[in-house]
Amino acid sequence: MASESTITTSGYIKHHLQNLTYGQHEDGSWGFAESAKEATEMGFWAINVDTMLLSVVLGGLMMWFFRGVAKTISAGVPTGTQNFAEMIIEFINDTVRGSFSGGKNDLVAPLALTIFVWIFLMNLMDLVPVDFIPLAVAHGASALFGVDPHHVFFKVVPSTDPNATMGMALVVFGLMLFYSFKIKGTGGFLKELSFEPFGKWALPINLVLETVTLLAKPFSLGLRLFGNMYAGEMVFILIATMYSAGLVLGSVAGLLQVGWAIFHILIITLQAFIFMVLTIVYIDMAHQHH
């Protein structure tokens, strides 16, 4: 970690960008990976425990907050918490009304609210000091299980894991396909893929273009969020490496970190908003008859 004098800058960066991965080792045993190479060798069925744990915790926190507001809601003078929750819900409702014109669908607004708040909370973890949680987890694992803390990894921003962002994007893609078949019918959806945009005489070209366009939606949705958040986390880690370079650079690093954190508030909010809006638009497109 950063406090160890033996670790290099490159090693420090790699350590913070490695997930806590659980899976099957080459000898058939199951356990946590102690290096990036081991994590790669575990293959498809390995689980990034830190991503799963923080995603579930943040999702539970979101549900606990809105459930608490719903249980104490008042028609009289609202509390500050109720005002805050209503402001978020009104913002989501206005966005859905402006982006979804495909008729009535009771799933769209709750889905948009869940996506926006959940992704915002995951992105918000980027503002936690880069060493704070990983150090606590590493020393806790060392004290409880006697493992080398240098082999304990923990990424605190779930949206910097492409498994998480692509997982959410694939769920949205599944909903797109579901509503495309439900609203347009199998024949209508296949006609849309085959006859648009150049007409039935250009069927092979239409099919290739529309299929590529369709498959590009989940990839662009998931990789956009991952790329922006990964880059932001990398900047925080690079700034953190300056603290070990002396008092002058350490002071500069403190100013840079505060400035980047303030600017990053806009990024984490914007990325949650973009993911939500594109989800609404894609589901709206699935409802449209061409």
C-alpha cells in the first residue's frame, strides 16, 4: 500500500486497480487471487467480491432511504429529507416525460429512478480517499486471517469494473429486446431489422447495419460509464502518488485532489444521468413502430 516504503509507484497504481477476486485456482482449490495473473487465470466464473459487495450495500442503502421517506411521508409541512426525495423523484418524472413517448409503461420511471440513484452512489465512492477503505480491508484481513496485506485488493468504485457496467447495460439490452418483441411482434421487429433504412431491396445491407446498431447500444452504454469512471479514479490515484514525493509536491497534491474532487462531482452526476437517459431512450425506441 501507500504506506509501505518498498512498493513502487507502478505497483501502487496496479494494486489500486485490481479487484478482490474469488474463484478457482489452477490446482482446483477455491480462494482469493493474490495477483492480477491469478485473477485472470480464474476465468469467467471468478467473482469480483468488492464490486458485488459494494453494489449490494449501496443498493440496499438506496432502498432503505426511499423506504424510510415513504413510511414517514406527510401531507403537511414536509421534512428536509422528504423534500430531497421528492426533488429527485420530480426530476426523474420530468426526464421520463421528456424522453419517453412510447405510450404507458409503469416500469420506465421506477427503472430510471433506480438507475440514476444507484449509479450515482456507486460513482460517489470515487470521492472516498483512495487508500482509506483498501487499507482498512487489508489490515482487517491481515489481523483476522493472517494474510499478507499486500495481497489483499479492494476497489471501492463498482462502476470502474466493466463487469458491473456491462452487466447493467445487458439488463437494459434485455428489456429493449423484450419490449421490441412484445410491442412490434416477432415479424414486426424482424422487418424493422431487415427493411430499414434502405427498403426491402437492400435487405442484406439493412440487416448488417441494423444488427450492428442494435448490438452497439449495450456496449456503448456500459463502456462509456466504465471509461469515464476508470479515468477519474486513475487521476485520483496518480495524485495520491505525489504525497510520497516530499512536502512541496504533497501540498500541491492536496490542492489538486480537492480541485479534481469538486470537478468530479459533476462527472459522477452526469454519467449517472446519461446512463439513465439512454436507458429511457432505448426503451422508448423499442416501443416505436417504424
